[in-house]
Amino acid sequence: MTTPRTEIPHPEHDRLDEYATHALVEAFVHDQGLAAHAVRAAATGISRAVDAAVPRLRAGGRLVYVGAGTSGRLGLLDSVELQPTFSWPREKAVAILAGGPSAIHVAVEGAEDDREQGGKDLAAITPTANDVVILISASGGTPYVLGALAAARAAGALTIGLANNPGSALARDAEIGIALDTGHELVSGSTRLKAGTAQKIALNTFSSAVMVRLHKVYGNLMVDLRPTNAKLVRRAIRLIALATGVDDAAAKSALEASDFQVKVAIVSIAKGLAPADARARLAAVHGSVRAALAD
């Protein structure tokens, strides 16, 4: 078997354990900084993934994340953050981890090697052709993830593979394969470092771009957040004020009258509409604030 580049010792840091502390920290920071370059090189593939995902999600599909170990936890993190940031429904962001829920906190040894279980776990959520399945594996050859990939493809779901080794099975066999070529890790084989950093950047980029395309953002304001605590209420008021030019008091009043829906408050203020009429105007343009404000 060919050894993945992510498993080959870094040729420039073979005496890492002898570094002075400041040099050690600088080496880690510099090396992980290279992760952004790997994601930038994959921008075309990520763009294809966004454009392919949006129509399926508009048709009612789910975002499904599949991975093992660090990759699985990064997928879970992305899925969890979509609801408070963009009001994406929780039931439409599903995370599947090798080893099940207990693998969130404790490594479940051997779970990633079970290809059959990966297929079963994916099949258990009853995937449809509108679902978007993001499969994440640093090596690109994790059996659990490849089993889930086969099940997702059999169901007709869109499959997006994120791998850190070009030419890997995951990058090759997913409908849209994205290679985040991060190369050698500073600590040999520790893909929680540069490979994981690149995965996080890629997932941030993909899901945020998808949400922009789904009209969850107006300008660069996250106008579809769910203000579920005091901090987020203050943020919602600030967003309304920024979007409309009113003062905080007027923004707060509109937010409360609009059942704490930022989009509705913005359109209500800007177009001089009652909240119910602003909500109907938004619904007619698929939730796009910009379109709702157009004459």
C-alpha cells in the first residue's frame, strides 16, 4: 500500500523535540498556516460543491456530515453551528460519527475500520436524492467513511468528499471530490493539526457560502440568526440598525414586533410595512431581504 502523505514524517522537522519553546510554537503556527493555502487551491471544487448543493437544499434536502475521529467531530461542529447562526433547522443538519455519539468525547478504537457500519449508519437516516452528504477523511481511505459514501451514492444523494491526500478513494469516488493537499504533518500522522485545520476552513467556507446562496445573509449581515440569549438579542438589534439606519430603540421595538425575526424587522422598517406584510413579502421571494426591499 502507498503511504498517504499525511502519514509521512515531515522532512524539515526531524529534530522537533529539540526545539526551544518559542521555535516550537512558531513551527506549529507556521505549518498550520499553510492549511489556508491548501483550501485556496481547492476553491474551484468547493465552488462546484456549493452550486450543486443549493438546489437540493432548496428542494428540502438535508446537510449530512460523515467522518471518524477529528474529521467526524469537525463535521459535527459545523452541523451544530448552522442553527444559531443561520436558523438552519436542526433536523436538516445531521452528523454521523464512527462509533456513535460516545465518539464525540472519547475515541472509539476500531470504529473507523468498519466499512459495513458506515453504510448502515448512513442508511439508517433514510437518505434521499435531495440530501447533501459531506464525507470527511484526512487519509481519504477511512473504511467507515467509504461505506457511508457507497450508501449515499446508492440513494442518489449528492456526495462531497473532503480528503487531505490527492488521488485517495474518497476524493476519487465522491461525486465532487475535494483534495485539501496539506502534505506532511509537523508531528508525523497527527492529522488533527494541519489536515484538521484545512478541513475546518473548508467546512466553514462551504456551509457559509451555501447559507449566503440560501438568502441567510443580507450584504454581509447574518440576518437570519436566532436570538436565543441576551448576547444574540443585542446582536440582532445591531444588525437591524445597521441594515436600516434606525437607532437601537427603534430596532429593538421592530424586533419585538416581528417575533424576533431579524429579516422581518428589517423589511418592516425599510418598507413601512406591518410585520405580517413584511413576512409575506419575504416569503414571496424565498426569504431574500434584498429582493424584498426591491421596488
